[in-house]
Amino acid sequence: MLVVLRLLGEVSAEVDGRLLDLGPPKQRCVLAALVVDAGHAVLVDRLVERVWGVNAPPRARATLHSYVSRLRRALEGVNGMSIACRSGSYSLLIETPESVVDLQRFRHLRARARDDEESAVFSLTEALALWRGEPLTGVDGEWVRAERERLSQERLSAEHELVDARLRAGAGAELVAELSARASRHPLDERVAGQYLVALHRAGRTTDALEHYRQVRACLVEELGIDPGAALQELHGQLLAADPRLVPTPATTAQSRSGTQQALTSTSTPVAPPADPADRVRALPHDVEDFTGRGSELDQLLVAAGETADTAMVIVAIDGMAGVGKTALAVHGAHRLANRYPDVQLYIDMHAHSTDLKPVEPAAALETLLRLIGVTGDRIPSGLEERAGLWRAELAGRRTLLVLDNVSSAAQVRPLLPGSAGCLALVTSRRRLTDLDAARTVSLEVLPHEQAVALFTKVLGDEVAEPAAVGEVVALCGHLPLALRIAGARLRSRPAWTAGHLVERLRAGRQRLRELVTGDRSVAAALHLSYRHLSESQRRLFRLLGLHPGVGFDVYPAAALAGVELLEAEQQLEELVDLHLLQEVEAGRYRMHDLVRTFAAEMAVENDGASTRATALARLQDSYLCTAAKAVDIVAPGGKRVEVLPDLPTPVLAGYDEAMEWLERERVNLVATATSTKGSRTSDLSTTLLRYFDLRGHHDDALVLHGHAYAIVSGSGDVDAECQALGNLGTAHERLGSYVEAEGHHRRTLDLARSAGALALEGRTHNNLGNVYLAVADHRNALVHYERALDIAVQTGNRIGRCRSANNLGIVHERLGRYDEAIAHHTDALALAEQDDDLAGRGYALHSLGFVFRRVARYADALEHLQQALTLAWKTGNRSLEGYTTLGMGLVLADLGRFAESVGNLDNALVIGLSTGNLGLQAEALNGLGHAAELSGDQARALAHHRQALDLAELTGDRYQLARAHDGIAHACVAVNQYEEAREHWCRALNLYVESGVPEAEAVRARLSTVNARSV
């Protein structure tokens, strides 16, 4: 069996020349994310981030599991390959990845070329032949784009290596055309330039080679302000001298392989003309041995160094939170750039954030710097301005590199800056030095995950046998370099510990900061040095923000927590951002790093009493409730209103789009805030958000919030609140296919409502019970409850309840084959919705009419009504309506023989079912896909889809979809002459259809008699 997994082009899998169906783009992305780490465990959270990004939808984990299940089915029977699941991670297991995965094969061939000089050209040519275009074609996302860029760089490096190998083997003239094009694309790449020079020389075009060198040198000077590196300059000298080593003979090939390769691939930094050695001052601290990552930030430093002008020095201000690695970057960058500034290389710590030392005054710093460059004490004046003037005079004409570390403000550092060109100052600070004129700013964030893992591993000094646990340690350290170094040092110094043990210690909530201490280094201590520089009002806001249970916020909840005006809150937030105690992720939206939030919460416990903290959280709940109530009334009007505080400032929501955008953005915060306490506002938020959760299909969130609300009010004596929460919980279970639990909750709600005489709640509960019975095809009970709900809606004047109940009655009649009654009920519902401008009700009525028209073969009417319903679903963001309407359109198109369009719609319905966790919709979509495959003649695919639908329907207890699945399986069995199995499935379908009282029973009875006759 020949198996190939391809990433170097379109993401695909092939078995014996046959392409496997890998599903939609997101599912292909899951496979790609596993393939790049084949053989290694990939955490579920890491997979979710790779496929959906950092702002993954709430159902991402569930959808991921579904995608993995489908990939497992696609790979069934493929020898030597499987997807394993363990310890919260997945791994793609392949017996010989270098022969199966094109990326692994590519890397294997590159490694072989490095080890075997004789076969290098052959190996690299074979490696590059594996590329079929842009890598990871067909999938997209932030991780994909980064991985695509990285892979493209690997390809470019391999192309360079192949040219080097061919040159070492004696090639020349045959490379000129290829290298001419590459040199045009990469005019500043000195390695390409060197290869092109050698090829031209060997082609007898030494004059052209020298001219190209002149052009490259001019371009480097003009674009970057630097001369060519030492390697290219040496090669230029060899060309001028007609060095015979540049044209290897059989006798000199071995020597050429070592000497020329070094000249062509060296990337040493160009060295400036040295000053008198007696005047040189080199006083940089030692470089960090395990410095990791920061490639783009280092590039910024290198580019800045290359832009030193004739009339001005260059200043780079590096800012970031405590422990993020500002000093490490500045020192490492200084060592990288040292050869460009050979005269003076100095470092001074300004102690803006030091435990026992006060910030260094500029005058004192100048005295230290002057003495370091050899100025004696008797020559140093006493005044600040005089010292600054002497400092600038001493550095005039000297190429100087100055690292000013741990700076408090621009005022502290301005007198220390050299005044002449050819100088570079690297300034680090926890504060953004926005008032440091002409400074280029490099703001450091925490390390990306892969770089953070690499740093942690380097600190340990060896690879760890628990990659999944290491990934979790890195996540618990918030990817903060200081935390990673401390955690690594602790693990390294305790041989009895494992990475898994360290994970358990770090998971212990607020104990995490106490674990991140080693010797005199501590994350908490580093953060405390920033905290103590705040004003008292800033400290108070900072502490209370640590109580925010969500993931991000704007000025409104911040002002509510602190009980201050919006303007004051905004000013304090901006100051916290400048000090890197807060991150502004987008304009006006903030978040705290996990470790900073833990520290802030600890400060709140130490400094603010329990009543103060409770009051702040109550204000936060009130703030979210006020805006949520306004937003839900816009996107889903007509539900129960709750009392909100009128004087709280809330954002302006100008219409549907802004209201829905606010709800989607704040959804995680709303649930987290509501479930963080046991206050009365939790029930209010549960009631308020019910319609929104249902509209958008956020049923998992609904289950959490409504369950928490019910736990609070259960047995409290507040029957109305208990009914609301219990009914909401039942609806969430029903939407997720847990029909037994849903029925139980609604039955208890009905008893409570009746005992309290709450007629409106009783009507709502009857409708909810009807939904449960409809979902399991108990049509007799569904009719009873929908009719009672309609009667109560008419009696209480509840027009929206009347609209929903009428439409639901129509659905039951349609299932039972009473199409005239169904059309009449749906038409009534549509009229009510249009009178009240009820967009959701109108969408449901149009969708239901479309299903009835399909049943009576009025396909044009069906498509027209379904399309109108779909347009409304898109307009209102109603994911549930969108899913069922798309499903209906797919079924109609299948009946019309338009199979490609049909499958596209049914696939979309399935994806919506997966993303919202709606098992009922998933089962219906799978049965629909089976029906379409059956009509198109693809019985194998039909059988697969109906079997999947059968599994889901058995899980939920939906008898109607169970019957459809059995019916579909029987059809597929007949197509391949498996009459006995077909008879068994049709018997089961017939029993279920008879129990449900639907007209499909007669058709199945007829098929059963036919197959019985064939069996005989």
C-alpha cells in the first residue's frame, strides 16, 4: 500500500494513487496541524489555536473532536497510520514518516545531502521536486500563514544549498540564467550574489561579475547604509586576482568544497574601520547563552543599526512588561551589532525598577559613563548640562553603542544620549517612552508558543520526555520568559520532579506565583516593582481589574468595577497600558496577562476587604446586565424583561449589527461574570441571555449559565425565578439533544408554574415540552402541548408566543401528512410575525412553509420560501434557522437531481450543527446527505452517512431520524443485493414510523413486502 501525505502544495492524502476525501478546509487544517508534528503529541488547545486562531469559537473543541473522528474514518485501513488520543492531546502516528509525509521526506533528503557530499546534488534535487506549489494550499488561518512562511524559507534555503552543491561539483555557466533571475528577486541577498559572481566567472564573464558586485554594493549602501559582508568582499578580491580556486579542477575539487563553501555561505557582520585600539571601550555585560527567538525584533534592531544617518544617531526604545526579556534582547542585540560600533560599547542600569536602589539620576549616570571612557574625575564638571556637553564631545566621531537599561522616563535618559552620527542607543523600559523624540519603538510581547517551549527546553539543558506536559507548563507560565526560566530552573534542580508534577503545582490557582520563585528571582517581586510606581487610584483600579473573571474588557466594566467616571477610568487604563501592566489588544479594548491578573487579585485580597470586592463585582454584573438587556431587546425582542439600573453608563448600540457585535464580543465575559458569584443578577442574566444564546446556537454556554442560575434559586421560594431558570436549563438540554433531561426539567417547571398560578410561564413550558416531544417524534404529545400553549398565548395576549405555537403546530401536522392544516398554521404564524415585525418568527414560518411545499412537490415554492428564510437567518445571525433552512434547500435540490448543489447545502448544515453542538441538526443533515447520495447512485456513501445518522439518533432518542436512517440503510443494502439486512432495517423503520404516526410507514411497508418476496 503506497501512502502519501502532502503539505508542500495542496493539503492532500493519497493511497495507491487514490485521493482521500479529507473534508472541508478546517478539517484539512486539523490534519495539517497534526502532520507537521507527526509522531509527537499536540495539545487540544494548541490544535484549536492552530485551526481557529486565538479567538476560537466556543464549540471549537467539540468541532475539533468531530473533525478528528472523521479523519480517523478517512484513514481507516491505511497501514501504519493512526490518530491517537491521550492526556488532552492528539498525535498522528506514522511508522515511517520520511517515506509517507512529503515534508518529512524533504527534510530527510536535506539532512542526507549535508551528510553525504557525493550525493548532495541528487538528494537536494529530489527534495525540491517534492514541492508542488505554495505549501498548505487549501487551508488558511494565522498559524497556517506563519507555517507557510516558515516552510517557504526552508525551500529557499534548500535552493541555496543545491546551488552551492552544484558549484562545488564544478557547475558554472549552466547556472547563470537561474541565478540571474534569483539575484533580481533578492538584490540584497549576499549569498545569492556570491553564487552569481562565481557562476559568471566560470562562464568567462568576470567583467560582468565585477559589475554585479558593484551594483550589489551600491544597493546595500543605499538601502541599508552598510558595505557588503566580509565573505562577499573576499570573493570580490578573489575575482580581481583571478584566484584559481574559483574554477575547480578535479585535483582541487576537495579543497574548493571547503574553502569556497565558507566564502559563499558566511554571514558575518561587516566590520567598520577600527579606531585607535587605545581609545576603544568595551564594557557590555555577557550575552545570554540560551537566548531564544525574537527574530523579528532582532531584525528591527539590525535594520535600525543600518540606518545610522550622517547627521543623527539612532535610538531604539525597547519596552514591555516585567520579565518579558527586554534586557536580554538589548544585550543580545548589542553583541550582534558590536562589530559595527568598535569604538565604544557601554551598558548602564538606570534602576527604574530595582528592589533596594533608587533610580539613577542623569548626572550620576553621566559621571559613571564618563569615567568608563577614561575621563578622570578632575575633568568631570558638577552640573548636569556641563557633564552632558562633555559626554557628547568625548563621543564625537566615535562609533558608539550604548545600552541604557531599566529606564523610568524619557527625562531620565535624554542627557545621556550621544549627539553625533554613527551612534546607536538601545533603551529599555517598562514604560512606553512615547516622548523620547525620534526613537524607534520595539514593544515586546510574550514569546510565541514554539519559542517559549524552546526556551524552557534550553533552560532545562535537555529534551523532556513529556512534550504535552511541557506545553502545559509553558501555557501556565503565560509564555513569559522570566516565568519560563524560573520554572525550568526549579525543574532542573529537582531530579525527582517531572514536568507533569510541575504542571500540578502550577495549576493550584493563586499558588502559581509562589511556585515561580527561585533564589532571588520571582515573578511576583518583578510585578510588585511595577505596582509600587502607581498612584493610589491606579493601584486601586489595577487590583479590582484582577477580579474581572473574563478575558478582555473595555472602559465600561472597568469604570463599574472601580465605581469611577468613564473619563477617569480611561485615563487610568491608558497609564496601565503605558506601564505594561495592561495590554491594549485593540483600540479601547484591554486584557491582563494571566500572571499579572493573578498578582492583581492577590493585591486585592491583601488591600481590599471582602465587602469592597463583593460590591465591585456586583457593579460589574450590573454593568454587563444593563448593556445585555438593551442588546437582546434589539436582536431578539419580545422576551421577559428584567429590571436594570438606569444610571449606569452603557455603550451606545445603534441598531441590530452593533447590538449583535457587542453580544458576540462579550459572550465569554457575560457567562464568566454571571457564574462568578451567587448574586441575584445571575438569574437576571440567565433570563436576559436566553433568546440570544438560542438565536446564535451557543447552547453549551446556555447550559452552564442556566445551570448556575438554577442552583442559586432552587428552593429559594422565588417560584418565578426557579421556573425561569429550570425552563431555560431544559431548553438548553433540548437544543443539545439531551431529550430525557429536557423533559424532566420542563415537567418540573410545569408543576411549579401551575402551583404558583403563573399562566404565562405555564404556556411557555407547554411549548417547550412540545419541542421535546417533536424532537423524539412523539407527535401525539407534541400536539397536546402545542395546542395548550396556543390557547394560553391567546388567553394572555402573548402574540409572539401565539406565533411560535402556531408554527410548531404546523410542523407536527406536516410530519403527520396533514399538509393543508400545516400550511394554514404556518400562514397564520407568518401573518402574526409580519404584523409585529418579528423577524425571527417570520424566518421560522417561511422555513416551515418551505418544508411543507417540498412534501407536496411544489419545489419552486419551497425554494422561494426557504431562500427568504435563509436571507432572514443571515440578517439576524440566527445560526439555528440558517442550519435548518440550508438543510431544507439541500433536500429540495436533491429531489430535483441537482446533487452538487444539494451536497453543498447539506454539508453547510452539518457544519452548523457541529459548530453549535446541535445533534438533531447533525442527524438530519447526515440523513439528508445519505438521501442525496442514494438518489445520485453512490450507495456506499449513502450507507456511510445513514450509519452516522443512526449513531446520533440513537444517542438523542430521535425516533423520526432513527427511522429515516434505518430506511436509508435498507435502500443501500438492496442496491448491493443484501436483502436480509435490508429487511431487518426496514422492519425497524416501519415500527418507528408506526409509533410516530407518520405517513412514511405505508411506503416502508410496501418496500418491506417487495424485499420479502425477493428473499423468498
